[in-house]
Amino acid sequence: MSTRILRAVASASAMLLALLAVGAGPARAAGPMPFFQLPFPCGETWRMATYSGHGAYSIDMTYTGGGSSGRAIVAAAGGVVAETGYGSRSGNYAIIDHGGGWRTNYYHMIEAPSVGRGQGVAQGQQIGRVGSTGNSTGPHLHYEVWRDGGTTEAYFNGVPSGMNWEGAGARNITSANCGRPRRDHVSDFSGDGYADVLGVNSAGNLLYYANNGLALSAAAQIGHGWGTFRHVMAADFSGDGAADVLGVD
């Protein structure tokens, strides 16, 4: 192979690598944002605040009804505990992985979290207590939402927190984390607020997999003779708040 051809191949390879590097970019979340709630029990009102140098999306939360120290911290959404520990800045902390690239961080707990790594947690389940460990000037919860490895604005009960720039004004918010997950009428057959799964096997049996927010159950047969259908869909066609089944043959 001539020197000219070798140089051309090398140049093309370099261009290809450059294009691949530019095109790679950060990965996008595989799933939609969970329906996050305030990380405190139902009905409690907390003050959200941030300050310059704190981070655009970091929120410090203090209880408006008295002292914050020792108050319960609960999971903002269901998921699996990805990490717990102690850091010089964060103090006692927990991180929950909600799937689809979404995580929430909880810092400055008064003691080690009450949940452990790998443990499944439900929305509203207590994971620790408010403290002032690590780099903290007083009892509060430092809370963050992460999407694909970077912080993003927190939402509570479907509403943006407004904590989206350093020094954003403080505001009060009341928790709607009341142990009743948002209903998903598209495919929530059990009525527990979580989307369930339908499937048709090779024998034409209609199978139902219940979802409790953490995992799918074993299949339960709820029908037969569905092998002729090309599409099986779930939605609330009747408007009664429960998912129905539609098939196209």
C-alpha cells in the first residue's frame, strides 16, 4: 500500500473518530421523570431555599413548624437505594436510584440512613432523619435531583420547585407525599397507582403482570383466545378510572 493511501486512511479514521466523539454526547434519560413528591411526610410544610455558590438546583429545606432536627425524611419516589455513607461535606447521606437515569440525593442526616444499599423503597417510606452532619450550619435537608449524571430542577407533585438558579428566592411548600401514588389510568389494572403489564403468549393466553412500583409479579392468566390479535393495548376507555383492554385482529 502506498504512503499516499496510508495517509488517506489515517485521515479518514481520524475524521470518523472525531465525528463519533461529537455525536456521542451525554446519554438521555431512558424513562420519563418520576412523579416526585416532597421528601417529607404528608401535610408538613417546609421552607425551600438556596444561595449563591450553593448550586443552581440544590435545595436546603427547613421545617416551618418548629425545629428541623430529627424530623423524618421520606423517599420522594419509589426506587432502590444506590448508595449510603458519610462525606465530609454531605455528612450522613443516601442516594436513591429511581430508574431511567433519575436519582435523588439526601444529605446531612442526623445519623446513618435507616435503609441500606440495594434495598427497595416505596414513595413516602422513611429513609432517615434530618440532621446537621458534614458541612452544615444547622439542621436541614440538602436535597438534589439528578438526571443522567447531572443535577436538574426538582419537581414536587408535578410542579417545578423554582429552585433553578443560584440565589433563587425562598418559598414554602406543603408535602403531598401521602402514600397514595399518582394513578396511571393507562394500564393500572390493580388500582394501586402503578402501571401494570399485559402480554399474549404463543398459546394465545392473555397474561397479566401486576406492578407494585418496585417489580412485576409472576404472570397471571386472565383470558384466552387472544392469539389472533395483532395489537393488545391498555387504556381507560370507559372513563371510570380503571384500565380496559383493547385488541385489534
